[in-house]
Amino acid sequence: MKATLYLIFATIFLGLNYHLAKIILKEVGFIEAGFWRFLFGVGALILFGFKKLPSLQLIIKNIKGISLTGFIGLFGFNIFFFLGLMNSSAVNAALIVSLNPALTILFSSKILKTSIKKIQLLGIFIAFIGVTYVILNGEINKFSNLQFNYGDILILIANVFFALHHVWAKKYGTTISNLNFTLLTSACCLIGFSILLPISGMVLITTHTHGFWMAVFGIGCLGTGLAYFLWQKGIHITGADKAGIYMNVVPLSAALFAIFFNEHLYTYHLIGGLCVVIGLLISKSSASKFSKALS
């Protein structure tokens, strides 16, 4: 039950991120957006675990797992996440990321040697149909001439990195506390964006609006520090393949928050979202009558 709550709250905050990122990207480039996100995120995590910060010896001992999860899994995801959002709507991006469970299950089977059940494949397929329906804007007749929006393709690439992040968090996050592992992998992102920042330049902070700083605080403290902490805690309890299924909550969260951010919801969003939910429920039914019927 605890793992479920951790994962659901994490995905609610992750759904909010899509809208907050759009606000931030109106005033700065994607590299500076990532820098501010992880500066606030790492700061929040340091405050959470001020009395239990990791020692240098612990960092060196776990450097491989921290580097893979942080620099490749998390930093790679965020680079393509921000780039994709510059050319994709928040709701579309969130629904595309709902394919993440499928990728996580596949990577988990290859890296962690977990088994793939037929019932999981059915759930993945239904979720994929839902996402494709959204990409086509509900016009199925366009399938033969399917062309991905540039931003949608970047979000799909981000998905690959995020799935690897989930699997590596499960594989390498067992010899270090969840809080410290989250802090150190987030610090990798902060380092990455800090290195790239001089290349892209930085806007004077005095020119930013109140809304910008509110969005930075939300995406940093809630959507990064707290969300990643809860997410990785849930992964440690239930496993990457099972936790990944909860990424399907993200589009529902993003769609709900869209009402407060003046984004339009259309019927095809609701139909696609329903398919994603059905895929989630089927994938969770590991010992249900469906699996017996397919065996």
C-alpha cells in the first residue's frame, strides 16, 4: 500500500511538471530551465536529508550506479524532455510518456532479468493504441500518413532514457539510502546543466516574472525533489517493471491540471487516456482471469 501511495503522488507531481515547464520555457531556454529545476530540486533534497548527507566514500563506492542513473537516465531524459516540450503540448507529451511502462518492462527483462507476462503485453498494446490515437488527434484515417511532430519524437526519445533510469534505480539503488541516491542522481543533472549553461547563456534573474519563480519552485521542489524521492522509494519496494506501470497516471494528472493552465482538452485526449487506464488495469492483473485465458 505504501508503494502505491508513493508512486501515485510522484506521478501526480510529474504530471504537474509538464505545465510548469511550459511556463518556464516562455522566459528561458531549455538548458537554463533544466538548471533552475535541479538547482531547486537538489536544494530541497539537501534540506530533506540535512542530517544524513552521503560521505565521499559512499559516493565513490556507488559511483557507477549514480553516474548511469543520473547522467544518462535522468539527465538524458530531461534534455529531451525540455526540448520536446518546446514543440509539443503538455497533455500530448504526458500521454506519450505513458508508453514508459512498456519500455521499462522491456529494459527490466534485459537488465534485471525479470519475466514479461502476456497480460503485461496486452496492457502495453492497449496503452500504445491510446497514445497513437492522441498523436493522430483522433483522426484514425491519418494513420497511413502518420507523421510525428518534432516535439513528440523528442518526448519519445526522452522516454527511453527515463525507462533506463527506472531500471538502474532498482539495480544500483539498494546499497545506498533512497534519499541520498535521489540527491546524488539529481546532482548529476545539476552538474550537466551547469556545464552546458555557459554555452546557451543565462537571462538576468531580475527580468523574470513572479509566475516564472513560482513555476521554478513547483517543478524543482515538488516535481523534482519530492517526486523523484517518492518515485525511487516506490521502485525500491515494488520493482522497476511494476512501478513503471504507474507512469500511466501522469497523463491523467496532466489532463486534470490542464484545466488550471488554460490548455484545451479534446475528446481524443479522453479516449486515449481511457485506453491508457485500461492498459494500466490489465497490466496490474498479474494473476487475473485474463492471464489464464491467454496462457
